Amino acid sequence: ILLVIHMDPVEIHDATVLATKEKVRNVISILDPELSFHDFRMINGAEKKS
């Protein structure tokens, strides 16, 4: 059994973060369908969004 516990807070409800994450996912899949990513984070000035 492989388990991963990730403790950093990740924003899962922010519309801007979700839309940008999907755009990045689409670009990556166009470049190489074998590539993937996780833990997408955006930082907007002093306010952090994950």
C-alpha cells in the first residue's frame, strides 16, 4: 500500500485558482500527454492562494 499525506493547505474552492490550474493542465497535456502535476499554488501579492 502506497500512502501520501500532504499537510500544506491547498485552496480547492477559489474560482481563479481552479480556472488557472485547468488552463495549466490543458497546456501541459498539449505539450506532452505523459506529463502531469499536482499541488498547484498561486500567490497574489501579500495574499496567498494555493
